Amino acid sequence: MRINWISRPRAHGAMPQRRAPRRWYWPAAAAAAAALTLALTAASAPGAAAGGAAKAARATGPGPVSCGPPGVQPLVLCYTPHAYQVAYGATALLSRGIDGRGETVVMPELAETPSHGGLIYTHISRDLAAFDSKFGLPPATLHIVNTIARSKTPYLAGTEEVEDTEIVHAIAPGATLDVVLVPHNAIASTANFTTAVTEVVRTGIAQGAAAVSISASHGEHFFTPAEVARIHTVLEQARHHHVTVVVSSGDGGAVSDTGLPKEVSLPGSDPLVLAAGGTTLDASYQTGAYKGEMAWNSYTDATAGGFSHLFSRPSYQDGIPGIGATRGVPDVAADANNLTGMALAFSDGGILPARGTSAATPLWAAVIALADQDAGQHLGFVNPAIYRIAHSPAYHRAFHDVVTGDNSVMLPSRVVVGYQAGPGWDPATGWGSPNAQVLVPLLAHHASPTGAVHS
């Protein structure tokens, strides 16, 4: 049993490593890029910095950043935060002061210990300072909540923590970042995992968070009925207190994060969360101009999605083609491919591309923070509003509909055929990725803290 909530430690003097047993695809970068029809080369002339009143919130746009190990060819490029802001429609909001100020995003992270065997962890506040300095972002407001883990080294961070915080900060640079540390034994059993999730959501409620961003998942069949009920109960409490809970769908394609059987994962399959799947983003590395997306699939990893074995179809999914009697996952998606990821900066000068649905999840949490600020209240359970907007004439302005790709995955013994992306909702990318400049005002108008939908 492997619960997908594992940090990615960095080897000293090397590129950061990602979660075992999955692999980076540096040597195959050119072939993969060609297969995905993505332009992984771009002009390197500096872009214009943000100006006027928006300069404090908008990232500077220096063009593409190299995220590959030094001297390795072909060159692996990353998007800058500025490019992400443009591609996902945040720049217009930032220009008018909608930057997440006054809102808090809570992110659970594993408490780390000092290095062993040559692996080192970085210092999260210094990493964020390096990120802000490199990309022209305002200083981040970071709080470390150590009441659950009681770590002796609370500022040590794995790559997952850097990814979560820097992506939220890139899209909602005015939002407060609350990192809630959980003990490493949170991934030892489903009982421990359930306890960690419930304690983190309760902490988010107590902190008055706009959103809780959970980059963690485990196959539904591993949980006991009592554990499923505990998670659902705390999510009901979050809905009651108007806290949006965003959860990654997972990186295992059609087979969850644990191999067979074909299934989806908790907590993302619970109807009370906004489940985020993954895409491969194609945008201009120079300007961030959006070109298109497809379902993220790296052969052994892919955007997780499918249909729950535990939860019946929620009312907000009624009438959607392809959804039967049970909950469909995910609801939405965003970039998850390391070949097209946003650059993460580390205090030792290292650069790593964001990767996985654990990158899409904080991006959506940041979008919720923007919407809460724009609405002047916490919107809480946004799923009914998301689906109402997706059914409206505004759908193709508020979302990037992802219509190509699938989440089939290659296992050692076989290929598991997954689900195709297609027009509208699909069990690979949900409704697609956000165009925040349209979606955020619509959410602010349509959603209410109770989960009801305004006309």
C-alpha cells in the first residue's frame, strides 16, 4: 500500500527528485514533446515587466526558464509565474487589485527531518524569498502551523511544499500561505491518513481559510466505511463554515495511485470537494499567451479520473452526458506535466518544474482565493456554481475546454485503458482549466456560502 502524499527530497548538488517509484522523463523530453505537439523552444528575449499599480502583484516576464539539469540536452523549459498568470487569465484580476489579499490558503505538508544519506531539504521561507526575488513577486506572507506534527524543524521543506506554496503565491500573490505540518506517519496507513486529513480541514476551519488545498490521494477501496464517514463529516463541517476544499484527483490515471483495480481516490472522490485533474499546457513561453491543453499523460503517470465506487452522483452532476449513477471525477483541471510546468525556485539556486495534479490543486485553490476576495465573502462549497457556469453560455469563456488526450496508463503487466477527454465534462479533465478573468467574477456572482446558486 502506498499513499500518495510523499515529499520529493533533493539530492545535494543535483536536480530535485520526484516521488518514487515514478520517474522524471529528462532523456525522453524531445520525443515526448513531439508526441504532444508542444513547442518546447521559445525566444529568450526578456518580456515586459508589469507596470503601474499592478507591479506589486504581477510577476515579471523574463521569458522561458531552463528547468533541466545543467548541460543536459534537449533543453527543458519551464513557464515563469508571469506566463502562468497570463495563460490562466489572472493578469487582468491582478491589475485591478484582485490578488487574494485578506484570504488564506491552507496546505497540509509532511513534516521533514534533517538530511540522511546525502539528501537535503530546503528552508521554505528562504525558498519563497528566492522565488519572489527571481520572478519579481511581492514578499509572501507565510505561516507554519506546527500544532499537529510538533516538528523540531518546522521550516524544512520537501519539493511538494515548495510546489504548493509557490503556485498559490504565483496566482494569488496577496493571499496568506498557511502550511499545516502533519507527521510522516500520516502516510503509514489509511487510519493515519484519515486522521491527518480531518485535522487539517479542522485547522482550515479554525483559521478562517478561504480554501484548503490537499495534494494527497489514496484508492477508495483501501478505506473502511468508518474512515470514509470521518472524511465526509469533516467536509460537511467545511461546507457549513464556508471553506472550499480542493483536492488532487491523483497521478495514477484510470487506476488511482495504487495500481489495479480501476478506480478513483479519496478524498477527491467525495462530492464535497473540488477535485482537480491534470493537463499538459501549451502556451507561449515568452508571453504566456494560451494556445491549448490536452489531458496529461506520461505513460505510467496520468491525470486520475473515473467514477466513484462509494458515492452516488451528486445533484450538481445530474444531466451530464457520460456520468451514470455515481460521482464523476475530476471536476476541473490545470497543468500537471513536468515538461510544461511552472518553474519552482529554491534558495540554493535550483530550479525544478512543477508536476502532477498536486500542481493543479494549489492553482485552483488560488483561483478560489481570488474569487472570495472579489465576492467579499467566502464562497465555500463552489461545486454547484462551477457546474452552473459550465452549463451556461459563458462556459467557453470561463474555462479552457480540454478535448484531446486520455488517462490510460501503462502498468508492468498491461496497459489499462482509461477515459478520453472530450467536449464538456469528461473523467480525465473535468470541465477543463480556468480562465480566471472570466470565471472569478462569475463565481463571485453565482456562488453563495451555502453552496446554493444565484441566478
